[in-house]
Amino acid sequence: MHQPEIIIVPALFATIAYISWLLVTSGMRKYQLRVLTECHTRLVDKLGSVQDVSAFLSTDAGSRCIRDLTTEPARAANPKAQILRAAQRAAVLVCVGVASRRIYRTAY
């Protein structure tokens, strides 16, 4: 009554799904960073003199631009969200572990 595929197949599927998710999200982050960097490079190229830079920085768009350059993304800056996300992941992993243990006990 050995049925290791009960655990192996879902674990393999979960691993492939996780690796796919990692590849997709890292590609998206890389693309977003490239677009943002290109936009800021064009902006710096357009600003030719110190007076242009100071005039730009005194506007709302200039302050947003500098804030975007100097701060981390919002999801990384919010510690409450990080703690809740970690707690949710831990709860899911505990449930998966308990279910795997019960399946293992009934199979063997």
C-alpha cells in the first residue's frame, strides 16, 4: 500500500509553479526597473542647467520623482504587511504539513 505519488506529484507541481512564479515576477521587476531607469535618464538628459533642475525639483512632479528615486517600494516599506504576509504563509505551510502527515499515516 505504498503510494508515494500522493505526495510526490503535488510537491513536484508546487515546485514547478513556484519556480515559474519566481521567473515571472523577477522578469516583471526587471522590466519595471528598466522602464523607470530609462524614464529618469531621459528626464536628466532634458534638464540641461542647474536652474532647470532647481525649477523642476520645486514642482510636485519633481518632488515625486526624487521620492521615487530615494525610497523603497511601498510593499517593502510597510512592516505590518510583511509580518501579516509571513504569518499567512506560515499558517498555510502548517496546514500543508499537517495534511501531508495525515496522508502519510493513512497510506502507510
